[in-house]
Amino acid sequence: MNGPQLSEVPDDSELLEPFVRGLRRGALRAGELRAVRTFSRGFLVKFLRARDFDVELSLKVRRHLADERTACAGQESSVTLPFRLDRSSSLRSSAQLRCVLLLNYQRWRRESPEISRCLSPSSVLGLLNASYHAVLPQRDHAGSRVLIYRIGQWNPKDWSAFQVFRVSLMTSEIISMETETQRRGLKVIFDLQGWSLGHAWQINPSLARKISSVLSDSFPLKVRGIHLVNEPMFFWPVFAMIRPFLPDKIKQRIHMHGSDFHDSLSDFFSPALLPPDYGGEGPAIDDMCQDWTNQLLQSENLLQQIAAHPTADITIDPDNCLMSGGAGTEQFSDG
């Protein structure tokens, strides 16, 4: 049974137990977490599915971590599997090395508190009500979630890049809980009509690195495609700043459609899925944006629990999973 086949297995299947146990062991042994008694099974399966249970693929993520204090370096796994794995999913690598994505996620949350500690949809309601963002109600032909971001609806005088990025993070946290999204991943359409120098000035190298990190190696979601439409010439300097941080796999999934995008976009998405503004036959984009805004607002309490929790695994007691460095409950406001 290979990795993609394992991703189809139900969460409570015994076939997943060796992987869950190995990932939990690696996380508990990591020096960046202390006093952790357990991670919930569902939380860990989310990270395993994000890499299709592929150990070697997990090892390729952020190889330069070996130059840092390597939390995942360790001894050979003693986990015994009840079935034979293909080479791509073999457990010959350390079980602890499988926790790279999980630890990247924890590092990212710890090192970016200005974004990760303020997941409040009501705090960016004006931006959401401007029809900036939608998650399409239907999945695409491959079962992927499809997200749309309309950059022209973001007024950089009213909303900082950090606040805008939080919208993406809030959506990512919500859809990463969906089993089907864990399996099929997501695709994103960025509509860059209205992109201005005011937007560009807000994207500095530090934020560019954080954006690329979430896209590639620090969040338990599979990014299956990134589609840019209406991209202006002065967007390219910002894209050039983000691109070096992206792995080759993500770079290969970026598609530039330009201003005449209706035909080319339909090569990837069914017209029945897309709103009319994007050459489709689905509901109006404003209606889709409002529906997803309502979904986020209904999830406000859940998102705030995730933001306040040391590890984001809200099923376990925060007192049992304090992050090293002691940054457990500090609050951050919009900035």
C-alpha cells in the first residue's frame, strides 16, 4: 500500500496506527516541545496526509534544517508495520524525521505571532465584506478546494499585509480540518486586477518568506495549483521576491493567465464551478465571498481557540504542551 492509498484510509483505521505512533514519538522527542504528553490522532493524521504518508518526501522538506538545531534527527524507528510499503513510503528513515512538517508548523506559529495569534474574522470584517476572498462551494474535478483572492478589493490604506495574510491563514486552518481537503488539497486563484504600488510596498522580504513558507513546507495542506490572473507588470518584482523561497514543485504548479484568462482558466476548472466574472456559470463572486465570510464568522470561537493554543491541537490541554521559550499566552492585536 503506497502513500496516496494510505491517505484514503479512514482516520480510525489500524493501518494508520504505526505512522501516527511514529509521528507522535518524533514530536514528543523534539527539543522544541516540552511536557507534551500526546497529540490527538486526528491532528497528526492531518500532517501525515499532507505528505501522503511519504517519509522520503517529508525528508526533502527544508533540508537546510539540518544546519539548525535538528529537532527531528534521531535513531532508527522500531515501528513494525502490518503490511509491506512501497519504497517511497518505507520506514527505513527515522520515525522522528517524519515530524519535519509538524515542527515547521509549530516553528512558524511561534516565529510569526503577529499573524498566528490573532485569528479573528470579525477583526477583518471590513475586508471580508469587500468581497476580497471566497472558497468556492463546489470542489473541482479532482476533489480539491478552490480559493479565490481578489487583490483589488484590498485597500492597503485600510488593511495591512499582516491582516490580509491572516485571512488566508484563517481559511487554511478551517479547510485543513476537512478530511477530503486533507486528501485532495487546494487550488488558488489570485486575481491581481487593481494591484498597485501601495500593495507592493507592504510586501517585504520577511513577509515574502512567511508567505512562501505556508505555501510550501509549514502548513498541512497540499497546494495543487496557483493561478494568477490580471497580473500587471509591476507585480513581478514582488513575485520575484517570493519565488526563490518556493520549492520547485510549487513553482511548477504556478500558472500565469494574464488579462485574457477566461479560456485558459477553463482548461483547469469547469465552468460550472467558477463564478461568471471568471468565465464560469456558478454563483456570483460577491455571493460566494459573502457565504465564506459567514462561514468564517461562525468559526470565530474555534479560530480563536486555535490561535491561543500553544500547538493548535485544541483537543489537548494547553498546560500539557507548553512551547519551549515560554511564549504561551501573549496576545497580539491588529498591526
